[in-house]
Amino acid sequence: MDERCGAWQVGNDPDSGAIEFRVFFPAGVDPHVTSIVVAGDFQAELGGKDWDFANGFALLRDTSDPRGDFWSVATGAVPAGFYEYKYLVGFDGAAARFVTDPCARYSGLRDRNSGVVVGGSRPADNVVRPLPDGRKPLADLVVYELMIDDFTADFRRGRAPLDAVTDRLDDLRDMGVNAIEFLPWTAWKNADFDWGYEPFQYFAVESRYANDLAHPEEKLSWLKRLVNECHDRGIHVIMDGVYNHVSPAFPYRELYREPELCPFTAHTWVKDFPRLQDLDFGNRATGEFIEDVCRYWVDEFGIDGIRFDNTVNFYQPGDLRGLPEVLTAVRDRFGADFSLTLEHLDQSAVAVTNSTAATSFWDNSLHDLCFDALWNDRITADLLNALNNRRLLAAGKVPTLYLSNHDHSSSGWQAGARANVGSVGGWWKLQPFLIALFTSTAVPLLRNGDELAEDHFLPEDDHDTGRRVIARPLRWKLAGDPIGTTLRALHRRLARIRAEHPGLRSPFMYPAEWETWQSEPNPVGVGIDVARQTVVYHRWAPVDGGVDNLVVVLNFGDKEKLVDVPFPATGGWDDLLAGFAGGDESWTVEVGGPRAPVLVGSHWGRVLHRFNPR
């Protein structure tokens, strides 16, 4: 992007401008290219015929840069608008082929074309504003995983989905969300619905997300405005970066006479990702390419973090290439407050997070235990450790924990799946798990729609049918029914409690670790009682003038329970969940000794608080 590869308007005239096209081949591998001609639907504006490759614009080769060869050409001025184009690449000893631009900043609307914008709003009109108070520490975030298409399908009509997201940002902020992790917005290979995990053009915004029928010349501006709208509300923006693999149709391969020799994809780095094309981090050019991709999105759009997809496949223990070099480059450029989260679904996740510049990893443990318990109506002794895997990480690093995410069925569906009733017949079973999530030592992540108890089933393995990656639109009318109203209110209350109490954002938890053979509370009285389906643990943090103390009591059973709870101090302990969904607005347990009885409703919990001055 520093060398303006791809297609760019020359100058900043809002009404017209020439277009410059530029392609780069890294040194080291001869692509055997003899010619590159660009044509598209801009040619008629220059007095010619659209898509006329015979009279297209020939790019000229420049071999003066030791990093590799640049091919470039500029057209005459064309009026403001959105234009699509492609390259016709000639080779010695092989037939010419049509190739999409791998460095385009816009994907086309059809036929795997690339796009370029002339005119429209200018960069100066869309300067990204930073977060007003700067980036928060990772442990202070409540992250919302948002799939742009599903999130907006119910209300966007003809608007660009990136624009429509802004309609519900106030709702998310009011629910306590202060970070949004967007599923990939980079372009994929066609106009069909997709999750975006088969990247096609790394520098391009997916046209499906950026296309507004009334404003075809506005594309990148929608994303910049969305980032600004998030930042103005104090919401961090985290992009999902897919850097292990690309679509088999990845256009850079097609720029080489022999695609298998493309330096970015020539060899598998660690292991194959089924049905997709792996990137070759054994070649330094690939690491530099992905670093450029990260820098582009941060520099241009002011994002606050990246979630790195499928890092297991581009991490080789003991090798600094691949994941470590990319993480280090991003951290060194954007600082320690830029979040770097790994999807490293492997037993080595903690070790990899600790040994690299990563700040977090996706922790599947609570999801697995939650879905198992919802199916079997029984929690196990493993639950307590899942709430404190932060104990395994170096200072300043925090796991990301969730009940579900885009890869799994919705938690609402799972709550009633065993009885074939979905969320309607079991949504309340989610309540103690949500309380556990928000009172854990991890970063809570909320999958979009779970706050509404959406009933979406997702096969864990669709046997190559494609039934995992289909549209599951959020039905926003559910937000106003009794289930959606209650669950959203609970999210709001829990997020507020977490924000107000340092003890719930600290790394301190007792018991810090739980032996999984322990099916009853320890002699102090904390831990898991498997038979009674109750859990007790302490959270705290030193603050100015004292200690912010919290005792969490959870009841996963279907009957009200009286729990003998140990407390670290005598006096009154206030339930921070009191008054939720009816009942007394305040509820206090007076503690006169080491323990006190606490009554907890079925599928519910109490978050008991006391500030102890020094």
C-alpha cells in the first residue's frame, strides 16, 4: 500500500480523475510475465469500449527496485464513480489469462472483478477519530462478535451493511459492550453469502458489505464512518484477520505462469487447511505481505485490535517466522495496547500466547462445559478452572471466554435442544453461565444474537455440504419479547457490575485452581458441589483505601438452594444482582462469622459485594 499497488485515483478531485494501476512481483521468482493489460467499465468514459482488452491500457515494467518488479500505467481522467476492472496477463510459453488484482482496495460486484473509486467523499472527509479516552486494558473489555450480514439483514434494506450496523451501536453500548470483533470484512471470491474465512483480496472491503445502491461511489467511507461511530461511543474495533490460508482462487497465484511457484503460496508452512490454499511463511515475502495487510487496516481505518484466525496452522514451535514475526511487527508498530488475540484451538494455546506478542487467546473451555451441561443438565468439577485460565498466562495477558461463537450453535438453541424446545423451553438455564462468564478472570465475548436467545443450530461438521456457512439473520423483534428483554437486561446488569468493580476485572480468584476429582467444596467452603449443582468462589482487587471484595454464588440446579458460604470479612454483603427481574431492589446478607447461609434461586446466582477499608 505504501507503493500504491492496486488501483488508485490520481489526485483528490471529487468530480473526476485519472486511475493508476500498479502490480508488484517480489524478487526471487520469475513469473514469466511478458505483458499486463488492464480493461474495465471505465473505458467508455475515455472514448473507447468497455472491457476491450485489445485496446486496453498496457502496464509498463520497472525493474529498478531490488525488492522486485513493478508494473504500472495511468489512464486519462474519468468522471466520479465506481469502476470495475481486470488484468489480462501474458506469459512466455503459455496462454494469457484474466486475473483479478490481488492488491485492489475494492472488490468488484461480479465475475471476480476488482474495483476502484473515483471522486465521492475524499480521505480528508473521512478521517478516523481515535477512541476519546484511548484504548482500555484488555481485561476491561466486553467484546461482541458481530457478523455484518446476519446482524443487519433484518433492517438494512438497500443500504450498505457497513452503514446499517451503526443503527444498533447505541443498543450495544447500552448493553455494556465496549469492543466489537467483526467477522472478516475483507473480500471473498464471489457475491454469495460467506463468513469471509476464504480471503480473496486482502486489501479490499467486501463489496457485499460496502455497496449502497443509492451511493455507488461510497465504499471505504462506510467502514471509516463505522469505525468513527464505534469510537465516538467508546467502542473498540477489532477485525478478524485470516492469515493462514486463502481461497484456492487467490489472484496472486494467477499472476505467475506456474501458479504453484507463487512465493506467497508455494509450499505448505505447517499443515494443510482442507480445501483451501495455505500461505507459505517459509518465504519471508509472505510475512512481509501479511504485515503490510495488518498495517493497511490499522493505519487507514484506525482499528484497535486483530483476532488471528486458525493460528495453529501458521505457527511452528521454535521458528520465528509465521505467527511470531507478524505479531511482533504489529505490536512494535502499534503498541502494547493494541489487542492481538489468537484462535489457537490447541493445548499449546497458553504457551504460544506467553511466548509471542499475543495478548489473548480464544478459550473454548467454558463453551464446551456450558454446552455439555445444557445437554446433560449437570455441571462437572471442570467448570471452576475454565473461569480462571488467566492464572496460566503472563501478566497483562488475558484469555477470551465465551458461551458460544460463530463456529457453534447459539447458546439459546442448546439450552433446550435436548428436550427439542430450543430457547423457549430452556433460556433461563443460561443465566448462571452468563453470571460465571462476566465474573471470570477472562475477557467476556458475546456472540451476536445470543443476547436475544436466537435459536440457530450449526452442525459442527457439515461433511462438505456447505451447511455451516449459510445466513442466520438476527431477528430483532426477539429483543422485545419477554426472553429477549430479560436476557439483554441481564447482559446489561452484568456488564455494568463488571465495569464498576475492579475485583471482577482483576486476575485474583479463590480458589485459583481446582482439582477435577474434587466434587465437593474444599474445607474452607469454596468450590464446586457437583451433587447440589452449586459453585462458590471469591474475586477481589486492591484499590485505593481498601479491597474491592466479591463472593460469587451460583446455582445451576432447577430448585432453589440454601448454600453455606464462606466470607473473607464480616459485615453486610450486598447482592449486586438484587432487584433484577423483580424482587427486592436491595438484598444484603449480614455476616457475623466465617460463614453465612445464602439463598439462591434456581438457575441463578448472587454476586455479593463488600468494600473493606484498610
